[in-house]
Amino acid sequence: MMEIRHLHTFLAIVDTGKFTKASEQLGYAQSTITSHIQILEDELGAPLFDRLGKKVILTNLGRELVPYARKMLDTYKEIKSLAAEQSGVSGDIVIGAAESLSIYRLGEILKEYKRSYPGVNIILKNAICNELRGMLYTGEADLVFTIEPPVTDSQLVVTTLKEEAMVIIGAPESALSPAMLYHEQARDTIILREKGCSFTNGFEKYLQQKQIAYGNPLSFSSMEAIKKCVMNGLGISFLPLYTVQNEIEQGSLTIIEEKEQFDSFCTQLTYHKHKRVTAAMRRLIDITERHAAHWT
């Protein structure tokens, strides 16, 4: 008979793309993972995955099951939280966050939260901002932290925590001034984050508006990799000031262009308006707003 844990296993395979990774994530033996899926397939009367070598691909039935499985798990979590809230703040909370916020903003918040509410199991997922907001629609995250231009979406509850300064940075020895961005040499010195990232979109928009030509930019998903490349003189990049403040003060990076030239970027805390705000969520929101009031 179909059980909640079987749906949990199914979604773990969907999210990780492999039976083996789902096994590692859930702490189940490989045979248990296979058994859970077999039970679901027997119950539904059709395969959920096509096995192509080491890859697994959802069948049509599998794709149709995904939103229902997420909704059922979300409802199950809310039912569990009702009982948990009677005896204190506990249960699971799934947080989505942009990488830079996880590294530079959330550490102290999560430290205080975990100390205050040890009964809550925190699950942190990193992704680019548009993917994070998508997680609110699929139920993959309870709330998300993004840094991007102000979000307007009638289905989401958005709290602006801070307007962030954005800067174009370079290595001090590069001596690349704003005027020199228009020079031909700039074409091979652009370093971007991955496609779809709000930083990439903002930098590309700026370059287009200024009619600054560039060829094949370097692209990295890692914030620290970008900073190291810029420090080594491989190019320039566009990042929030809070991520590079220490390096600027130490003299290993320099500001080439100030924030006034760019679209407004804000750190925002968001959840879906139809999401029941649990006690665990409310406590995290309260702690976050208190910390954000002192961000520089």
C-alpha cells in the first residue's frame, strides 16, 4: 500500500536525478529505494521511471505524479506541525537561499535559530533566484531568501529586508576605470555567474545599456571562484558589496563602478501566500528581520 515515505523517496529521486543519490540523501539502502518505487508502480499500475543506463527519466505518469506528491507531502508536514506546535516549536523547515546570502547573511540567523529552537530540523537549499521562487510554487521550500530587483507577484508574500549596494569589481593592478570599460580590452575580461542568475542579468543589462561590447565571458556558479579570478586579474565582475567588502578593505579588490549605475537590488524574504505560516516559519522570520535591521 502507498505510504508517505514512498512519495518522499519518489521525490528524492526526482530532485537528485539518481536512485543512488536519493539513497544517500535519505539514508536508505539501495534495495529499499527500489522497493519503494516498485510499491508505487504496482499501486498505480504503470512505471514512474524509464531506466536508461545509469540515468532515470520520468515517464508521463511520473511527471503527472510530481505535483500531487509535493502537495501531499506539504499537507502531511502541516498536519505534523499542528501537533508539534502544541508542545513547542519543532518539525522541518525547508529554506531556499541564494549562495551569497547563505555565505554572508544567514550564518548568524541560523545559528541563533538553531540555538533557540533545537527541535526544528533545518534543510537549506541553494539555487539562483528564479529557481528559488519556483520552489515556493512546487512546495519544495517553505520560504526563500533572494537578492534581486524587487519582486512583484500577487501569489507571493515578499518582505524587503535590505536594499543592497552592487559594484563592478576588479583587481587593483588592473587599473581598469569605468571609462576603460568601453575599450576593446573589456571584451575578454567579463566574468559572470551562471545564466539566469540575477547578478548576470543585471550585469548584462548594464553592459547593453552602456553599449559595452564583450565576446566570450567566463562563467562560474561559485561566488568564491569569481572573486579569486578577479583577484588574479582574469577579469571584472558584478557582485553585491557585502560579498567583497573585506577584500576591498584589504586592498585585494577594487571598485570600478558604483551602485548608482545599476538597477535596484534587494535582499527579500518570500513565501507563498497560500502557505500556512507555521510556528517554525514565524520564529525564523522574526529572527531574520531583527538581524536584517543591523546589516551594513
